[in-house]
Amino acid sequence: MDGVLFYWISWAGFIYTTFLMKKQRNRTFFACLLLGVIIAEEWQLQLSFFSVHVSYIVLFLSSFYFLPRTSFWRMLYFVFTTCAIACAYAGLSLLAMYDPVWLQYGLKWGIPLFVVVLSLLFTNDAAVRVYSVLSGMLVGELLFQVTIAKLTHFIELGLLSYWDQGALAILALFSWQEASRLSSLFYRETWRLKNAKKAARAKV
């Protein structure tokens, strides 16, 4: 059922940012953004051949939140990463239309994971990763819908199936970053204990 993963992951993210996240400048922004996307999913703007959910517009504008405060070269690299992820997302979505069985059944999980792997390969900057995944998938969905509009004669942005993929991508990205942080912490503690044992032996 489309939308289940989106709502579960989004609500979990909202609870985390509101009650568990350390107090910092971006906490209120992220909490309000998640709540706004959840609420705005029910609303959409529709024309004769075009429909867009308000949540798509909200997240699209928010995905460029950090750009005015960053350097030119970091911004340029962000644009490059976003374009690469957008092309990969649109390409895999188009490939799935030809219905290879393995890709069709793995579409919801395969595309988000592939997007996350791309972001990990392109940059070590955690902020750029998150924003490039968000903006890349948003632009990729737009490219995909515009491409297939010749067949469907209609463009709809912000479907629940898309939000499921986006939520899975962000969850996978944050899980990777948390695992990396814990791994680094474990390595430092192990190194500290080894040095402490060496120092104790040297005193003896």
C-alpha cells in the first residue's frame, strides 16, 4: 500500500527531531518541515494536464535551504551531485517501465538505495548528502513525469509511491551516517583503551 512507509518514517522523524534531537538552530526547521510535508500531502494543485501535491512544492523549496549560506564551489558541487542523482533516478524509473521482473518488484527499495550509494560516492559532506538526495529525487521525479507525459498526457508530482522512495532514501542515509558515527566512536574508544593498557604496562 503506497504511503505507509512515508507516513511511518516521517512521523518517526518528526518525533525524533522534536523530542530527541539536540537543541540546535536547525531543529525547529526540520521539525516544522516534516510536519508540513505530512499535512500538505493531502492537498494538491491541479490544472487540465498537470497536478502537483503541495508537499512536493514545500520540500522542493526547502531542499535548497542551505544554498544561500554556502560557498560558491560547494554550491556548484551540490548542483552537480543533484543533477547526477536526478538523472539516475529518472533513468531507473524509465527502465522499470519496461517491466523487468527483478526491477519492478525491487523498485521501491532499489532506487532509494542506489541514490544513497551515489550520494556516498560523490561527497563526504553530510549536509550536501542530505540536500542533494532530497533535491535530486525531486528533480528526477519531475524529469520522469515530463518524459512519460507523451504517453500519459498528464503530469502528477508528489504521488505517495514517490514519497515512499524518498522516505526510504533519507532513512537509509541517516542510518549510514549514524552507523559511521558509532563505528568511529567505537574505534576511538578501542584505541584509547589500548593506549591506556600500554601505559599501565610501561609503569609496571
